[in-house]
Amino acid sequence: MDDTTTARRVVTEDEYQEAAKIVRDVAGRDGTSLTPAATDDIVTALLASAGLLTPPPAPEPGTCTALLPDDEGMWVQCEGDPGHADTSHRDGEFRWTDEHPEAVPPQG
């Protein structure tokens, strides 16, 4: 990911829930029951294919709370120590800065 991309729009929680309901309803028409995890994966992939993002999740405790969505719309969290001094973040695969248009800077 680079810092020159245009930010994708993050859907509201209400928009996300409506999309998830539609996916469950459509699957149910054929007798398919989706788990919440499968529904989340499908909605995330569909929204990302349309250039949209799901609302960012609550960060996991114990590491830096900075978040960034990957190309598939999945949010990744910085693996640095909480409160690390610089504005550069990383997880196992990506590096980004707080200036990235889709970054959620550390909270608190």
C-alpha cells in the first residue's frame, strides 16, 4: 500500500448491517444458512470490489491501535508497541504512515 492512493469511502454501520442482512436473505432463499464470519467475509469482499470499506473494527489491546485496510478491504492493525514514538506503522506484511488517506491513526 502506498500513501498516494485515494481513500475509499467507509460505509456507515447501518449501511454495513443492511448489506449483511441482504446477503443473509439472498443466501436463505436457497436454503443456505451463513455463519456470521462467512457473512462478514462476503460483505467485506463485495464492498471492496465496489471501492468501499467496512467500518474499522475496535483495535485489539496490547499493541498500537493504528489501523489500515488492505487491498481486499480487510483491516490490519499495527504490531508496534502501544504509543510508539513515530507515525510509521507496520503489521507482518504492510507498512504505512498516519498520513495514508485510509489510515486510522492510533487512538489515545
